[in-house]
Amino acid sequence: MANTSYQLDFEAPLRDLQERIYQLETDDQDSASARDELRAARKALLDKTRDVYSHLDEWQTVRVARHPDRPMFTDYVDLICDEFVELHGDKFFGDDRALRTGFAKIDEFKVMMVGHHKGKTLKERNECYFGCAHPEGYRKAMLKMKKAAKYGLPIICMIDTPGAYPGIGAEERGQAQVIAESMLEMSRLETPIICVVIGEGGSGGALGIGVGDRVAVLEFSYYSVISPEGCAGILWKSHDYAENAAKALKLTSRHLERLGAIDDVIEEPTGGAHRDHYQMAARLKMYLVKTLRELTELPPDELVAQRYEKFRKIGMYLEEAASV
């Protein structure tokens, strides 16, 4: 289990154990008792980490989803794909760096990869607007997804955004309309589409590339109609109530699965994906390859029909007349 440079406040019970392990590792390990103590400390840390992460509340889950060490779209591309050729531009306005697209190869499958990217350094984050895409990002994604459908390539979308960029320029260039158009186009593309929320899945920014034959969420990601801060700002007039909003939104993977809003939950390594990028990438790749094998067996018209029915059923409920 890898150490991370950034720790969340609820991980405080782990710090003493991590420091003890570091001390034991730097000390002389020649004696059997020292090696036994190190093994016991590592096991205690693993058990404690498993316990802490099995009892996360909604707001803690949001904070894990935003962890700065959490693997991003470009990390998964490097770890999962055998080849990747990035495609740029929307042929209309520019090239949005918050939404990346490109041809890729995963085992025997040639695919089109589409995903949000938040950036790692401060300079890159500013270039990517912290993962908040502009209209040209969604237009670029639409163009590349249509190209994929033309050549019979499956599409993999990785969602990681607090929401689409809310600035005046984005609104002037048709932010809401282009997200709606993207959802419409994805609903009728005659090629398999897999969508995975790898971190944050906030608002229309996530939905803009979130219409697929399978929608999965990593265990400690969140997927919501609005970010907790946005919800708190509307309902409580203050971002200070973000924790209350997170609880009310039912945005964690266990809530989403129970509500039927997603198809699958992909289990993360003990302590979250940020602790072991390689293991998380291996699990994600296993899920993608398995799902691609299932979906590529279906004829295109059946894929589209099943996709339509899948989204029509979300939010269904029954009404009964009240007994007098």
C-alpha cells in the first residue's frame, strides 16, 4: 500500500502507524523480532485503513474523489492503453484541454478514448480549468465519437469533473445546448459506449459524456446532479453547508447502485485509488475488457434500443391511490 503526500483529516488514525512503519523500515532489520514487528505494523495499518474506508460518509467520499493524488484520465491512458494517439480541436472554436480524446488500443480492442482531465501542476490545472470543460470540449468529444461510430470503434468515456465551466464566454458559446446535443448524439450512436466515473461526476459537465450502454462508478467516486457546494449555495445560500448537501444528494456509489442510476461499482484498492494507481488501473482494465467483449457481440440496432430503454427506466416509480 503506497504512501501519499497528502492526507485527509479522517485519516489521522493511520498517521501513527505509518510513522511507526517508516521508523522500523529505516532501522536495522537483522533481528527476527524487528522483522516480526514490521510485519505486524504493516498488517495493523492495512486493517485500520480498511476499517476507516469502510465507514466513510458522503462528504468524506467526495473528498476522496477529489484527492490530488487520485489517478486521472491521462494516468489511466498510460497504464491501460497499449497505444494512444490524441486528437485535437472541435473545427469550430478551439481545443479544450479539459476534455481529451484519442484513438487507443486496449488488448485486442481498438477504441476511442474520451475523458476529463484536471491537470497535475498548477499551470496545467489552469490550462484545463480544473477539469471544467467549455463548449468546444463537448463539440470535440462529439466529433470524435461520431468518427468512432463511423469506423465501428467502441467508445470509452472517463468522467472526472465538478461540472462544466460556468463562465460568461462558455455560456455565450452555447454551453447548455452543446451538452444537450452531446447527450442526444450519444444516445443514438451505433457503437458500444462505456462510461466510468473515475473521480468527480458533477452536473451537466459529467452528463455531457455520460450516456452509455454501461455506466460504472469507482467505489470512492461520486456522481450527482450538482456539486455539493453548488447545492449548498442554492439551498442554504452558503458553501459552508456542502457536507449537508452531500448527505442529501445521495451521490455515493452505494446510493447510486441502490437507486438504479448506474450499472456497476468498480472496487478500489484498500484506502482508495490514490494509494495504488497500478492496482486500480488493472481493475479498471479488467472491467473494460470484460464489458467490451459483452457489448461487441450485440448488433448496433440492439445496442441503441437497449441504451434507450436503460435511460428511460431511471427514476421510474409507482403511484397508488391513498386509502381513505
